Amino acid sequence: MEERIYKIVSSKKAQRKVGFIVLGFLIFAIAMIPTKMVLAKMLPGKSANTYSIYVDTATNSTIKQTREVTECVAKVLKQEESIKNIEIFLGQGAPLDYAGLVKGSAFKSLKNQAEMVINLTDKHERDEPSYMMVHRLRPVIQNQCEHLYKDTSIKFVEMPSGPPTFATIVVNLYGKDTLLLRQTSHTVEQSFKETEGLVDIDIMQDDIYTKYEIIPNVEKIINSSLGVDQVSKILYMAFKGSVVATKNSIQQQDQIPIFVSLDKKTRTLKEASKMDLELKLSRLKLLNKQGIMVPVREVVDIKETVADPTIFKKNMHNKVSITAECDLVSQVYPLMDAREILIKKLEKDFEVKRLTGASTYMFDLALVHKKTGEKILVRWDGEMKVSLDTFRDLGGAFISALVLMFLLMVVYYKSFALSGIVLMGSFLSIIGVIIGHYITDIVFLHFITGVHFYLTATSLIGFISLMGISARSSLLLIDFTKSLIESGIEKNRAIAISTATRSKPIMLTAVAIILGSLLLATDPIFGGLGIALIFGSMASTAVSLFYIPVLMAKVDAICPQNGGMICKEGEGKDEEHMDVTEVPPEIHHGNPTK
């Protein structure tokens, strides 16, 4: 080892060769991220023992229609052997779970809403993870059950590996014109549908549907010898019910209202049409003052109108949200594709401006309608926003750690060059981190799970923690080399001796880290941390033993101020002119203390 290192540091040709090899690996590793050889994601998929299905039918749907859709879903799920039981909650949300806290399950109370909780056998007893089951069942269920009624949406909600979000990808539209917001939301929805990898696309707003208002005609009521109050009461009793009397009880402090309504069969219309409504009102008759039975239809007017959708606001601005989930892919890449598709579609009607200011997110868009001048803000949110914030914070932590390490080394060595060597050794461990994820991705994709292994937030945590280990190895070599030079050994020989002597503790440290991280590598969430530590330690060891000596050989600061010819002797020789016999035998055999 000593002779091999001595040949490298004593030859400019060998130094350049090692430098080009390290530079090539660094460029190759970094290029893997933009070329998508290594895919980035906030956190990987998590195999759980349960998942949920959210069912939303059209806004004017009945509870019966919602039940039919859920029964269709349950019929498909009953064929799965790994499903233990299914819970269906009609017109309400399921009991709050980890994801439901953020997704608003507690606020569901409408007839067109339902939630299904699917409980599975233990994840250790089945071969198929829950996210693969969702991936397989989603298209089957949506193709069979979403077409039962128009505007039905069926979404699969899995237990998140990390902090839950409203959805993986969320686009919030802000503006004043509600009609323009609705039209733009359909453009966003269409862009999502054309993007590969996006599923469960939904617009979070009420559907526009036709409704009928029954308005008592005062003039006709008077001419028919009826009272307005009389007509109103019969209408309430026919469709909703009304209080007709009260009951007093010794055991009850307040009066108990007696509520009367028509039975369900009579109260329900066969179809939501004006003809059926007129027929129902014709069958309802009131007795006037002359004792004549007057049909209610004769004294009311039926007005066809459009339902008023719920208006959502945030920060005093009208808002419409469009959500989507990712199907076994990272949210980063479908978002980039969907954004470009969306911009092309919006440019037909809007002037589109990409916002890049400090007060906005990097993917936001400002829209100005070409005809009306109305403004709309397109703001991206969801797990993508969390991912950007996390990677930004981790990147800032990494840069801060590098700066603090550099300043500490400058104070210690009083040399920017030596501090830069320590910094370089720490940073180059990224080669092993990225290449390790590439190798693991190939193994997982083709031999184990069939799913990509992502570079996640935990991977970056592992990379940051590696910096201390890499810096320790560089410090060992630099300090030992300086002490050897001060004892009178020539610079290149001192570098070779220190590298050979310290190679054993450096490699033992790496082996300990690798063995300790093997268990982490099998964890679905912290697997990125384990892979980063394993392959990063390998790269850090190789850099410490072969590239750090080259950098030390090029720096004069490693020599004492009065090093004289000790630091210049033997420098810059080519391999064919080297003479290793110039060094005393006891030094040559790595015993500098004699």
C-alpha cells in the first residue's frame, strides 16, 4: 500500500490519472439525477395493513346512489383473499386516522359522500404490499364503478410514510371570477389526465345541476280561498316534514315536538324532472273555505334554476383546488410534465407569467385573461410543496455544515488549502450515495419489489451524516503526514506512510458503518439512509486512501514553515525516474519512530 501510494503522489502523470478518475465518477454520479437514472422522491411507498377509499358522487346524488357505488366497490374487493373486512361509512367520514386529519374526513356530512376502510392481513404474512394492491385494483374499480353515475369520483388513500398532505399534487386557483375559475379548473384537470403517472384526479368544487324552486303564488292562493301559511305547511310536510303539535312529559323539562312527514316512498320522486314534480304537487290537495279540494299545483309556480355551488375562500380570495395522486412514481416528474402541458393549454386564453420571486413558489403561474383582463394565480401545493421545502432545508443544512467545517479547519490548520482538502473529501462521498442508489434501484426494480428505489429525504440525511466520517479520515491522514514531515521524512514518502498506516483504521471504520447500516437498508422508510451510509462509506474510504494523498502532495501548506528540501525532494518525478531506494530501510518498512 505504501509503495502504491508513493508511486501515485510522486508522479504527475499518476496524479492526473487519479484526478480524472475521481472527476469522471463525480460528473457521472451528478448526471444521474437530471437524466433520471436515479429518481428523487420525498419518501418511498409504505406497505400498511389498511387503506381507505373515498367515494364522491355528483353533488345532487341521493344516498341510494352513493350506496350503489360503494356496493360496487365492495363487490370487487370481496374477491381479494388478503382483505379481512371492509367498513363503509355513508354520508359521513370514517373515524379519523393519520391521513384523515389533513384530508378533512371529519367534515363530510353530505349524501354524495362516503368512505370505505379496507383492513388487510398482516403485511408480514402476504407477499403483495398494500401499495401494489392499490396500484392493481385502482383501474379495475374505477372502470367498473365510476361509470354507474355521472361525475362520480373514486380515490384511493394510502397511509403515508411521513407527514400526511391534502394530496400528492394540489393546484390552487385564486381569482375573483368564479365562472372563470371553474373553466380554468377543467383545463387543469384535463392537463392532469394527459400526464402519465397521475391518477385519482378530482376538482374540489360542487357540480352545477338543475333544480326546481316551488314558489307560492299569492294571487292564486287568495282566489282559491286558501291561506299562504296553509300552502307552506303542506309543502314542508310533503318534502321535509313539519312539527304539528307538542307533547308534555313530567320526565322531560322541555316540550317534545311531534314531527309529521310523508313516508319515504311518497316523498321521493322517481326522477329529478319537472314533470314528476308537477305530478306530485297535483296529488297534494288542500280544503279551502268553501269545502272544495284544491290541488297544490294550481296555486304554486315551479321555477327551473341552477344550483348555487359552494364558494371556497382562502385568505379572502375565491379558491378552487384540483388534486391528483401519483401511481408508483415520484411526484417530481409528473408535476414537471403536467406544468408544461398546462402552460400550453392556458396560453390560448391567458397571458402566462412564471413567478420566480422570493415570496412565491418556484412553480407558480400568474394568469391574465386576454379578453377580460381577469387575473388568476395558479399555486402548486401538496406533497410536492413539502418535498421542495424538505430538500431545500436539507440542502441548506448541508451547505451550512460544509461552511462550518471549513471555518473550523481554517482555525485549526491556519490554511485554506488544507481545509479545502478536508471539505473535498467530505463532499465526494456523494459519488457513492448516488451510484449506490442507482445499483439498489436496479436490484429492487428487477429482482425484489418491481418498484423503483428512490433518492429520498432520508438519503440526504445519510449524506450529511457521512460528512463527519469523511472529514475524520482526511484529518487522520493530514495530521499524521505533518508529524512525519516534522520528524524529517520527505513529503511524498510521509504521505505514503501515513496513508498505508491509517488505511486499516479507516477501512475498519467503514466496515463497521456498512455492517451497522445493513438493517436500515431493508426498512421501507429509512432504506435510503442505510444505502447512503453503506455506499457513501465505500466512496469515502476510496477517496481518503487514493485522492486525498494526491491533494496533499500538491499543497505546500502541509509542510512546516522551515521544511526546506524535505518538501521538495522527490516531487514531480515521473514513474520511470523514481528511485525508492533513496529512503532508509527502516522508514521504507513503515516504522518512522526508529
